[in-house]
Amino acid sequence: MMLKNLFAGTAVGVTLALGLAGPGRGGEVLPLGAPPAQARVVIVEDTNATVAYEAQPEIVQRMLDRVMLKFAGKDDLGQAWRTVVATQDVVGIKVFCAPGPISGTRPAVVEGVIRGLLAAGLPPRNIIVWDRKLAEVRMAYEGLAQKYNVRLAGSALSGYDEKTTPYDNPIMGELEAGDLEFDMKSAKTGRKSYVSKLLTGGMTKIITVTPLLNHNLAGVTGHLFSLAMGSVDNMHRFEIDAGRLSTAVPEIYALPSLSDHVVLSITDALIGQYQGESDPMLHYSTPVNQLWVSKDAVALDVLAIQELDREREAHKITGVNTNLELYHNASLLELGVSDPAKVKIDLVK
């Protein structure tokens, strides 16, 4: 069942209960915060957005334009995008491209964002499409870089910033080539994760664009996981255990060099892949043909988990334990709303 069918009508409150868990099982007890009272998510749908699992760029462009106008409450596309960016900004479009262009963040959606930023008046070279590995970014978006003269970047290849406060966690990680302490100090293990210089070296705004894609430990390869794990070194130590992720992902996302610069989050829900993680598995995928836009990354990820759970239920896939404490912890850190009863859905007609 798609979100449009679940949330019939516009501007309705989501009332489903998730039964959220308590603080992290495998990490520190997080401080109690005061989560935002309500999150707003704007959704647009077009059943023709994909054909045989291929995104249709012209239709996707119109969808993104419509949802941004609704989101910003503007009649002009440039003005709509200027509600989140300014012409002098250097904007990083954070994608998740490891699964490739069909199951990862789709080029058609990224192209729509690029065109929106250009309409807002940003110079092409002030737009950076990035992920952890530059080779994967190039494979998916080289054509867009050439067409629009925007930049492509990889956070790992950009190096890590020793002058910016790192994320310090008592869980020790085995360092590898490219990690700051491995390269500078010949250390074999470390408890610190340093932020990429790509983020600290002049990028002023971040727009996260993530696919509707399951993650076996995080529940969804969503905005929190994608940005946190894609921005720091020595992060593999957290990816082997759901409890570790539940503490580390929200705490890394909360670093000022990350969360303070995120101005918009877009869920590429053209296709929902409910099994497989980073492996493209179209036999475990369903066309959803939607785009979701919000300033609340936590709310988007929680809705994504609900949608993937519904798809698994519809296909009679059982035994999946969704990790909800990650999003509860994010809410405690005041990163967004994890309670779906406090999420307001606006549907674009």
C-alpha cells in the first residue's frame, strides 16, 4: 500500500503507532531532549514516473517542481528553491549511489535538484554531487556533471579534517588506509571518526537525496544513515551491530559540521526496495512513484521504514526486525520527529 492510499486527503496527521524502543542497547544512554512538536512532509505522486523500473526524467522533473512549489508555498520555482539556499551558497547534494542508478539515488531525481538550484541562481560550480566513493559517484552521475558543469566528489578521497572536532566513541575500530589516524600516525586502531574535508572546506549547505531502500540493521538506508556514514572515517566499527548504529548514527549526524548545514531532505521513493540493502534486487522492489520532501530527516526515515514494512507484509516476507531505536535516539537529540502521530502529510494534488 502506498502512502497516498494510507494517508487519504491532504495535510492529515499520521496516527500509526510504531512502538518505539528506548535508548541504545549497545552504546551510551542519550540525553533527553525536547523533540519538535510536529514535522511536515510533502509528497507528490505520478503513476507514470517509472516504466519497467526506469525513471522517466521529464515526469520526475515535473514532480519535483510541483512538490517544491507546494513545500515552499511559492508560485515561482527559483523563489521556492531560494527558501532553502542562497545564490552564494556552495551546495552539496548527498546521494547514496552504491546500489547503482536503478536502486540507488536515481539520476533523474538528482537532475531535478540540480535544475532547481540553477533556477535559484546558483553558479553550476557551486553545486557538488557527492557520496563516500568518488568512483561510484562518477559511474552514476558523470553525464549530469558534463551536462550542467557541476562538480562530483567523494568524501573519502577528499581526506579528513584534523582541525574539526571528531566524533569520539569508546568502541575501537580497526583503521585502514585513508583514515586520518592511519595515514598521519600509523595507528592500527582508533576510537575517533573525523569529518571529511569535503564538508568542512567550504560546503555551506547540504541537501540529502536518498532512495527508498532497506538496510538490515538501520531499517532504511535513509537520510540519517547515508549522511552520517558517508561523512566520517573509521565508521565500519558501527556497521556490524544494530545497537552500535543506533547510538553512533544520530550522534554523528548531530555534529555541527553535518546537521547544521542540512537544509532539505528528499526521499527518492520512485521505487521501494524492501530487501537486499546495497545490492540492486528488482524482484524485491515495488514501483511507488513518489517523491517525499521535508526539513525533517528523521520523519522521512520513519515513514520510509513504514512503507518498506508494508511492502514486506504484502509480499509475505517475515522475520525482519526493524531498528527503530536509532530514530528514537535521533529524536532525543532533537534532530527531528520519530513519532508518526506528529508527522503532518501534505499531498500535492
